[in-house]
Amino acid sequence: ASGHKMCGPTGIGFLWGREELLNSMPPFMGGGEMIDEVYNDRSTFAPAPARFEAGTPAIAQAIGLGAAIEYLNKIGMDRIEKYEHELGAYLHRRMDEIPGVTVLGPSAEVEDRAALLSFVCDQVHPSDLSTFLDMEGVAIRAGHHCCQPLHRALGYSHSARASLYFYNTKEDVDVFVEKLEETLNFFGSIGENAGDGAGGDEEFVPFI
């Protein structure tokens, strides 16, 4: 798990593994505190997790991550999960109302959808969309989201993604949908003017 996705610092995370399996694996990096004994021709290594934590640890980040975990546990992970599912379903319902938007992935009827949504819009590149929404104070992601093979299979080079967390509200979703519709209408008006011969560029390629 990544620390920054748990309201913690960047540059730290954790991996859970079975102790006997971790201890059977060789270390991937050398440094202080990860050895047991060193000889001229060989070395033995400390038991996990120390064998995978060579050198000075990220002390400040570890303290911050611990505080973030305590914060999340105080709220309750079950409560967070339930609320995020509710937000995700609301986001999907609102996005289904917008003409020209194609939602990628399972429909809103799928139970327990995560509180995020990838989508593409007719005639608007995701990078252009994210830039214009950013100017309206709405932050989304644009790109292939670490899954280029899936995008190829779906027939798209890029997509936009709206992601929600437990600090978001349905009102945030409404603002996002409002600004998205305004942005799509703006690009639609450009297309109409171009079609009327009002200075359109048929060779225009949106930036990436």
C-alpha cells in the first residue's frame, strides 16, 4: 500500500507477506542493517523485514504513515468503504446523464464500485479536458493510468479519470459534472464554428 493514498507522506508504503516466504527471498539492495554476518567470501542476511530495508530508513515518513493509519482506523475502514461505494454509485449515475460521455468499465449497477471513474468524451482529448477543468478548480487525471494494454483493447489511446476519496462529497460530484458539461459545451461551440468555416483547423491535434 502507498502511504500517500492513505493520507500519509509520499515516498513510503508497506508490503505484507508471509514471514517464511520473505525470509526465503534474497535481498534486492545492500546496505546497513540488512546483514547478519559478513565474511570475505559470503554474507548472511538479517530476517525480514530488515533484509529488505538497507540503509537509513525513512524515519519521518514512517512516523507520518503511522499517524495516517491511526487516523483512518479512528474513522473506521468499514465506514470509509461504505461511504466511498455510495459516492462511486452517485458519480456513475451523474455521468450517465451527460451526452457524449462514454464511461469505461462496469456500469453503475455493479455493486460496490470503487469511487473512481474513467471516461472519454466525444471530440475532446482527455489532456485538453483535464487542463480546462483545472482552470475551473476541478482536478482529474488524464493519460493511460498505467494500463496501456486495456486502453488498446478498448480502442482508446488515453482516458480521463475522476477519483473520489472519503473527504469528497456529493456536492463535489455535482460541481465536477457542472464544470464538465460547461467544458464540453465550450469545445462543442468551437467545433460548430469550425464547421461553419469560421477559422477551424482540420489539421489540429490536441496536445498530450
